[in-house]
Amino acid sequence: MKPQKAMTPLSSTVLLLCFAAILGLIIMSWGASMASKIPDTCSKVSLAVLKEGETVSVIPKINDIACNEKKIDISDTLK
């Protein structure tokens, strides 16, 4: 019976590094394709500054629709 030979440590290390690199490329490619599917909602957001007497407020707007319930009073920061 002939003795069986195992893989050398160098070849197994190279094989493991190649496997890890290929797996990393696959995961990075999948992540990039998932990120490209996310809609660009930040370009649709703007801020409006509203002054009512002594009160100054910042109102977020999405697609030119004001969100008045989310307005932020910045009167104290301007003094």
C-alpha cells in the first residue's frame, strides 16, 4: 500500500487566500448592487426658514411639501 501524501502548508495557504479573496469580491459586488438600489431621497429634502414676529423656525421640506409638525425653533440660537 502506497503512503498518502497531504497538501503542503504553502499550497494550502495559497488556496485559502485565493478562496478568501474570491469570497470577498463576491460579497463586495453584492453589497454594491444592493447600495445602488437605495433611492436618493436626500436630494429631495430642503429646509425653509420662517420668521413669525420674534420667532425664527426651520421647517424641513420633502418634495416641496413642508412638514410643519417637525419645525425647529432657532430663535434662542440667534441672540
